[in-house]
Amino acid sequence: MSIPKLYGSLSCQDTMRVLASIYEHDLQFEFIPVDPHNKQTDQAFLSLSPFGQIPVFQDEDLTLFESRAAMRYISHHYPKPGKEQVFEDPKLQGIAATWIDVEDHQFNSPSSKLIRELIENPKKGFPGNQTVVEEEREKLAKVLDVYEERLKEFNYLGGNKFTSADLSHLPNLYSLLGTSLKKLFEERPRVGAWCRDILSRPAWSKVVEITGINM
């Protein structure tokens, strides 16, 4: 039986999301680097990822080219005692899936734009667009207000157990907490505690170590 393969770039936050899931489940895997600048023209890679996106996760005859799909597959196909488990109850599955979708559709867009303006553009020598920063900060604040209310009732977004609903946030959370927006999270006590909790997980520490990302 072959071990799973992960095609991606260590500088890509979507790749980091799948790496975190892999490490949460202690999977043996092969990492195959993909040049993010050539992925749209690499025909061999395009045969795996028709939209030219990274990462790609392969397990035997299964190929997944969306990071959240790979994360969900890993959590359900490789359950591990004490880690994330396959929910037998469709109701619990639906709750976790809802908050994964919230991360994808509500949290990811403003947080990604803020990362671009506050981290990526300055590294390239371009000043961040303060109008965009303020607009996206306001959107993110509204999302975090919802999270604060949710975390009054449960320890994690998907319930009282760490799930992919929390894991999916890790790459962008880690980056934003290294910026001036750290206060946005910390001024919401339950959100701040949740961030400290999930960012301290050994699996995420491994991702930080292997990718070399810095706060």
C-alpha cells in the first residue's frame, strides 16, 4: 500500500491547512514540492489539479485538489483516538460542516485580504492599502463577534471537541496574530482563548517548524 502524497508549496496557506490535518492524524506521507509560479503551466500538475491550484492530496486512486476537501477526507478516513473523530451522528457532522463553510465563506476572504495588505505587499515593497485594511477589518470584526457568541456555548466552533472547523482557521489566524490586528482577537476573550488553544497544538507547531513561517 502506497503512502499518501501531498503536492504543494510550503509558503502556501492552503498547503499548511492540509499539513496540519496530516500531522493531527500522524500520517506517513510524501511531500512533493510544486513551484507556485509555474503551476498554471505545468501540464503534469494540471492533470492532477485542473484549475492549477495547490495543494493536491493523493491517497491511492483518490485525488483531491481543494484543501478543505482534503482536510475533511483525512479527518474521516483516518480517525485517531484522542484526535478528531468521524462523527456517526449526522447532526454533529452537519454542525462541523457548517463551521468549516463559515471559515471558507466568511472568515477566509477578509483575513486573506488583510494578510495581503499587511504582510505580503509590504514584503514586496508596496505599502498596504489602508482603505482596504479598514474595510476588511470591519468585516472580520463582525465574523469574530459571531465566533465570540458561539464560543460562549462551546469550547470550539464545531462543539466541545477540536475538529476541522477549528483547524481550517490555523494558517490565517497565525499570520494575522503577528500583525497589528492581534488586538482584534484578544479584545474578544473567548476568541482570544480559542486562538491560543488551537495554535498551541503540536500538529500546528510542526507546520510552523517545517514551513519556517514567522509571526
